[in-house]
Amino acid sequence: MATAGRGGGYRGLVRGILRSVQVDIALAAVLTAFEIASVAVQTDGRADWVGYVLAALTFAPIASRQRAPLASTVVMGAAATASLLLGYPGLSDSGAGMLIGLFSVALLRPLPVALVGLGVALVALMVNFAVLVGDVDKLALVGSPAVQCLAAFGIGVSTGRWSRRMERLAEQATRAVAEERIRIAHELHDVVAHHMSVISLQAGVAEYVLDSDREVARDALATVGDTSRAALADMRKLLAVLRVDDPGTQPQPGLSELDGLLDRLRGTGLPVELAVTGTRRPLPPGADLCAYRVAQESLTNVLKHAGPATARLDLDYGERTLTLKITDDGRGARARGTGEPARGIVGMSERAELHGGVLTAGPRPEGGFVVVLRLPCPAAA
């Protein structure tokens, strides 16, 4: 893990240097100063203003290589070539500024633009080579500049691809963190909505019968205490995801805990019937959690919005699909068409889609409401 951290820091340092305007300005200033000093020394101070301007233009455009890499390359190539053709000595015979510009074009611009920069640099270096060497065969005239240009071009293209890949990976990591936080927010909504509904109802029961039936009031308050502790435990599990690297160490509810959920709902006075067809088999952890949360959310909505009602939960383990169906005979969509329940249905639909499933919900013709979840559940081989 430490090695990966050092590698990540090194990559970040390299990207920072390559994209730092301050580094570009400093490099341009140093190389320009050396070029001007070289011209002054080699001409014993007799160079005119044209020589010094050309000397400055040979390296100064490095400062703008990120904003205008192709233009910078053209200017540096033209200045270096003009210096040689006009007989001004200096460092320009190395073509270093032009090669830095070519590297920048290949790094920062699309391939067609980079190829234009490659052509400009190659022609300029060939002219420089011909002026410096004089009589030379065609192979040498092309070969040496080509090697230098292709090296700068290749390093720029490969570095650009690597840098863009690192940026995509960073964006994916950021997006994954955001999606995980959204998932946790959905989890918190489901957990808190269910437990708070139970607590509210039981507290109301206790208040109503406190003077007339202390035994019922005591049972209701005990349920409030148990549900409060369960809510706190669930919230701790969910919030621990933000601190623990391995989410698998934090247990999450699934269909195996469905009986406990139904018992708690029955304890609030909501009659719930469970029917299972087919052979029960395990689902992937994410799909298992999805099925449990949809059942919890749907039955909690019945408790909160359907009025006096009974509910039924059907689990059908088909050959390749699990169908979870929650129905009630309460007031149906009249209390659930807008607001919080509608947002809950949207959240359940998004959760189902994440696991390759489909969720439908709506009023029943005979009255009440129905929620149907279908999740992939292939039979074991």
C-alpha cells in the first residue's frame, strides 16, 4: 500500500510540473537569459537588436506553451532558423526550444494538430542542420532531425495519453465516491423512515392507553425502546461505511431478516401476510439488500399512508427471476400520489435498476396499492 501511495504522489508531481505555468515561465526566463548571454559573449557585444530579439524569441515562447503550443513551436522554430541564417551565434543550434514546443503540442493537442507541429519542427531542424553542417548527404540531413523530432513527438503523445488516463481514473474515483454517498443517503432514508414510523405509532399508542391500559402502554414503550436501539445500530452500520475500507465487514440486512421486519410491523398493528413460492436461494449481497429495502419501504408506506389496512408480501422464486410483490387494501394512491411516498418510489426504482431489476408501483383496480420488484436471480448450477 505504501508503494502505491509513493507512485501516486510521483505521478501527481509529474502532472503538476507538466501543467505548471510558473515552471514554464521560470524555464523560459532561464533559457532566454542564457541564449541572450551566449549571443553577447560570442559576438563580443557587437550583435545588433535583431540578434537579441531573435535570441529571446528562440526560448521565450516556452512561457505560453500550454495556452498556444503550436504557435509557440512555430515562433521558436522560425527564430532559431533565422538566427542561423543571419549568422547570429548562440544556443539556438540545439533546437531545444523548438523540441520543447513540439513535445507540448503532442502532449496537449489532438493528433492532427500535433502532426502539423511535427512537420514544422522537422523542416526547421533540417534547415538548421543543413546550415550548421554544410555539405551533407540527404540521409544524414533527414535522419538526425527526424530522430530528435520523433523522440519529442513520441514522448509528448505517450505522456499525454498517460495524463488523460490518470485524469479519467481520478474522475471515476470521484464519481464512485459520490455514488456511494448517494447510496448511503438512500440507506439512511429507508432505515430512519421505517424506524421512526414505528416509534411514532407506538408512542401514540402508549399515550392513548397510558391511563386505561398500562400493560398495553408498557408493551408499546418497550417496542419504542427496541426500535430506537435498532435504528441507532443500523445507522452506525451505514455510517461506518464512510470510515471502513472494506464494506463487507459491516453486515447488511437481507431477505433472511424479513421475518423480523414483519414481526415488528405486526407489533404496530399492521396485519402482514407472507407467501413464498419456489425454492428459496441466496441473492447477490447488493440484490439481497435491495429486495429487503423495497419490502421495508413499501410496508412502511402502507403503515404511514394506507390507513386501516392489511398487507401481503409475495416472494416468487422463478427460474431466473425473483418477484417480490407487496399489496395492501388501504386507501391506495389517494394518499401516495405526491410528496414523500412518490420520492420513495423513485428511490426504490433507482435501487432496482442498479441491480438489473425493474420496479413498478401503482393503485390496484380493486383498491389499495401494489409494488412489484423483479430482480435477476438465476438458479444455482
